[in-house]
Amino acid sequence: MKKYMITSIVYALIALCGGVFYREFTKFNAFEGSTTLSVIHTHYFVLGMMFFL
């Protein structure tokens, strides 16, 4: 059980880092269109963290 909780926390941290990277990278490059970076946060958060919880 502890292994699943640690894995869930790791996925949550990866999701947060991915979301911040997406936001800051597109803001820094003044990108206004659609990109696949936008799904990194959602996929890691839902499919990673929620699956292991």
C-alpha cells in the first residue's frame, strides 16, 4: 500500500512540474496556439496519480 501512495505522489509531482513547464514555456515563447504540452498535466494527474490512489 505504501508503494502505491509513493507512486501516486511521484505522479502528482510530475503532473505539477509538467503543468508549470507548459505554462511558462508557452508564455516565454509567446505561443498562442494549441500544443500537445497541454495534455501532459492532465494525463499524468488523472492517469498516473488517480489510478494509483
